[in-house]
Amino acid sequence: MVPGSAAQLQTLGPNGESMAIRILFVDDEPSIREMMPQILTVHGFDVTSAATVAEALSRIASGSFDVLISDLNIGEPGDGFTVVSAMRRTQPQCLTFIMTGYPAFETALQAIRSQVDDYLLKPTPIPELVEAIERKLKSAERKPARLTATKRISDIIRENTTKILQRTLAAMKAEPELAALPLTDEQHVFLLASLLEEAAETLASSGPGHSSKKSMDSAAMRGHMRRLQGYSIPLIIASLRLLENVIYEVVGENLLALDISRVISDIRQLNDNLARQLQETTRAYLSGEARRLVFDQDEKWAGWHCTSCCWNRPAPDSETERLALAACVHAEFEAHNCERFARENWKWA
């Protein structure tokens, strides 16, 4: 590369000839995509533009670039990560810049700071943009070729389980019908924690179209327990939909850490596994007897009631004991050993 002013910065072509710095500019807003390349061209850069992720990937596959400038959100939130990841793998010496209009999106900015050469807040004044490109191109401390990311979606789920559950709970509380259920926060999400664990395990160890017996048994238990908790089938589906949305949101925030070669197959397999779990959960829900949780006057989970056996039993005072014992309630109901189980485990109400 030949250092100089922004208009004079050049790179070497395949035969050693001097060439203008080649920039790939990616943005889905037509006005920005038309204006910015023209301005950068005036400053001496050779600019190619793209409007979509697919178009950007095609450009990367067919051409060589010195600089990538991509919007963070191209059509969908976080799509810019996909473009950066593709460039990072195929042309690791290319400088990468991300533009974002959301400076408060701290999680994304942390990922951006660690994975790209620089980030720019929209709207970026042209002099600042040109100065940033020039500074990075001239820098003697250019980043070495980055290591290829090797994480899979199963790793992201395991590392972010608590975050996923917290965000899902917040989303559930924002849904009036889910929020109306007289359950504690822990009762809402503890079944989802096992679902995440089993989905990650299946994703990491199984091929497409396969779900383990453990995963399906747990899905059936969730069906029985959701019925006890007062969920309807639409609410079961709604809670899983919210969980899926949060999973993909967190995956998007960590896209730069993923092995892109496995992302599509992993997403397909994750969708398949979640669909299988939902199918088994609803099957178990529909096959259950008429039974429900009983709540006291303060709308707290007080115990269980089985209409088949016509008896009641209270829940323990300890929340930990409640959850542990609740996990085996459905099996006792199935065996219609409600009275025996109650006499062995609880005093009569």
C-alpha cells in the first residue's frame, strides 16, 4: 500500500500495479447507498455498493476489497455481522467498518469493538469517515489475520442461558395472557431452562431430524406441568415463540463468534428440535387427565388437585421443594396413585 492523502492512498494490484483503494459499501437505504459511494469516489476510492446480504456475499465472492463498510442492520437486525464474518473469512486482511444508528445497543457494540477494525455512528460526517479509513489504512499496527471462529449455536445457548431466560421472562410478562397466570417468575421459566439445555445437547450431538429420548421425555413432562400450571395450548405455543425469538436475538449478537459454515445447518436443526419438542409437549398436554394447580387467596401456588381421584394436597413451603416435587407429579397422576403419593409426601390439607 502506498501511503498518502485520502485521495492518493493506493493498493497494489495482482501484477504489482498501483490501484485505488477498493471499498465494498453495504447499506439497504437507497439514499445512503447512492450518496455515500459517490462521495467516497470523489475522495479517490474505488467503491462497489450492495443493498442486501446476498448481494454483498456475491460481491465478496467475486471481487477483492481493501475496506468493508457495512450497516449493522441490513433488512434484519444484525445482518451486518453476516457480511463482516464472510469478509473476515475470505479476505482476512480487509479492513472492516460497521455503521450503527444505535449507540445505546451496548451488547452489539462490545461485539463490534472486539471483532471489527472500527465502528461508526450514523450519520457519520464525511470528513470523519474518510479520516477513519485513511488512519486505519496508514496504520503500522494493522490487525493480523483473525482466527476463524469455531463456536456453534449450541455453545452460544449454553453460555447465555441465564440471559435468554431473563429476556424470555420479560417478554412473557409483556404478554397479557401469560402475565395473568398466577405463577412466580421461577415457575414460568424453570421448564424453559431444561428445554434450552436439551436443545443445545441435541444440537451438539445429533444429526438433522433426530431428538433424543431424554429430550422427548422432558417435552412430555412439560406438557403435563404446563397443564397443571393453567397454561392453554395457545399459551404454550406463545411461550415457545418468545423463547425462540430471544434465542435468535442472542445468536445475532454473537454471530461474529460463530462458525459460519455451520450456522445454516444448526438453525435448521434447532428449529426441527424445537418443533419436535412442541409437538410432544402438546401431545402430552392433550393426553392428560383433568387436573390443575390450586392457588390460595393471594394467588400463590398452594397445591395440586386431581379431579379423577377427588383429593387435594398442599405444596411445600420451600420453593425449591415445590419445583422438585412438581417434576414428578405428572407421573403419579398418570398412574392414578395420587392418594398414595400424597400420604407419603404431604400431610393432608
